[in-house]
Amino acid sequence: MSMSHMQDGAGGTPIVLENLWKTYASFVAVSGIDLSVGAGQFCTVLGPSGSGKTTTLMMIAGFVAPTRGRILVSGRDIAALPPQKRDLGVVFQNYALFPHMTVFDNVAFPLVMRRVPQAEIAQRVARMLETVELAGLGKRYPRELSGGQQQRVALARALVFEPRVLLMDEPLGALDKKLRSSLQIELKALQRRLDVTVIYVTHDQEEALTMADQIVVMQGGRIEQSGSPEDLYDRPATAFVAGFMGDTNLVRGVVMATHADGTLRIDHPTGRRIIARANGFQAGDHVAASLRPESLSIESNDGADEPENAWEGRIAAVTYLGDAIRYHVAVGENRPALMETLVVKAARQSMEHRRFAEGDAVRVRWSRADARILPPAAAGGH
């Protein structure tokens, strides 16, 4: 199938949002966001309920009118156009299939509305059903299909008229975990094969990491950070992004010393310290160190002096995860008001010779490179 017309536009960037706002009386749903999505990119907009992600998608689709700002598709401002004039495919969580129509007629509907000749409709629908692996099911009704098959019908209907951009609002949210994981891989493969630009809204960070070329994290109507999955997971810009992109330990402290090579000494209220490398901080700054559970190691506490970035504690809880073991380690038990709990995720294979139980005295270690130091504004109030 040809999607070549999707590659046109200014600089190969089919979607650009400029200073986009949506307000309802005194409530600000979307607060002046700017975003560019490159041609053929799979962009996931990620955030909790109320972050503004769905409102943003609905403004792009034309179902919600922006208060101000521009929505450019291939260089053309479409903010004032009705949805049917935008040439965008849309898939919702509930699929919105017509129950009285067959699979063939559901997929054909956008072409019928565009007055495409019948012979061409038959060819394009057949080709699209084959693309989404539903060939031979054209005469069935939605009620006769599984949830995964219904999702494919909705996808075929959104793509059959060769839209410039495909918009998806949590389309896999109603499916069970195993089917959802399988369809994530299928959807990404289909997107690559058709070279279609996708904007995909979800609250599921695992889904975002699985499929996206670009992830946009939203919170409170604003974009917290935008970048590749690796950027957002390994180099979060704020405490919110660090926590939303996966499990992390956010350990707060105060910068006590800085060095020319970028090394920082950060003191924790329990008296322990973190040695890390980061630029842009000064002595006295309040910061948070993001430590991913899988980046930490755990060992017996032999009573020797603590080496760099090694905190002594006691196992407070143990959770068996199948391929890994999660340890909750209480640090600073002698000062309960300041006590910190570090979560360590250890691969089961690495723990074959030594497992720990609740109450065991242990030491948690990490390297300087494993501590992501977040700026003062990011560290506060989270």
C-alpha cells in the first residue's frame, strides 16, 4: 500500500503543534504546548488521568476546538477544519464499530463517504483486511469477532483511506495483558511496513516503551519531557518523569560539595551520602537522585566500612517476581522519621547462591553512573 503522500510537508514533519491551549472557564486542560512529530514516527503521548493527553489528541482530530494555537499537518494549519476535512485516521479504545455492518462494510465506510468507486473500494478493503490478517472474515459482524479481531477492524478502517496521520486513543486498553502485548508488536510492525505517522495516547509506560520512537510525557496540561524511550528512561529531566517511566528510588538530599570534573557529594538526612556526576548544581541545592531498582546490587553486610555509594540496611520485605526478586531495604532504622526504603530488583539467576530474608542485614550498592541527579525544581513537591 502506498503512503507516500504522508512524507510531504515542511521538513518531513507531518505534525507540529504550536502554543496549543485548551481552557474550560478557569480550568486549563492543555497549557501552551509545542510538539513536532517526524514523518513515519510512532509518537506515544504518555501521562496519568487529567494530564491533558486525550484533550491534545482530540484537538488534533478536530473533536475539541483549541482555545488558541496552531495545529499544522504537512505545513497546513488545520485547527479550524472539521474532523472529516482533516484526512486523519482515528482509533478509540471502544473501536466504535458499526454493529449492523459487516467487517467489509465497516472498513469500507470511510471510502464510501469519500465517494470512491465501488471497484476500487473492493480492492482497497480486501488489501487492507489482508494487511491486518483478517482476510476471509469480511462477511462477519463485529459481535462474531474476538476483542483482538475487532481492534484490527478498527485499525483497518482508520488506515484504508491512506490518512496522513493515524491517531490512537488507548486502543488496546480493554484487552487482556497477553493479547495486548501481542498486538503491540503487531501494531508497531504494521506501522513500520506502511510508513504511517502515529500519535498514540496511553497511560501505560510499558506500552510506550514497547512501541514508540518518540515519547511525550504530559502532566498538568504541560509537556514534562519529550524524547526517545532511552532518553526518558535513562535520562529523565524531572522526578515526575523518572517515576512515571518505571519504578525508581527517588532519594532526596542536599549537595554539600561540587568538583571541577562534575562530581557531587550529596548528603542524605540519615547521614549517608551519594557520590555522583552531574552538571549545573551548586553546594546547598536540594536534589533528588533517581536510582532504578535493577541498577542496584545487594550483598551481605560484613560490618566493614561502607565503600562509596553503599548503604547499610535491613530487609523489610521480599517479593518473588518469577524471573527476579524484589527486596525492600530499610535504611536508617535508628532514625524512623528519616528512614529511607530502597527497592532493589535482583535477577533470580544472580541470586542463586545467596538469597536474603526479612530481617537480614545487607548492603545496597550502585555506581556513580547509575544515579541520575535531578534539579531542585524537579526534586521538590513530588
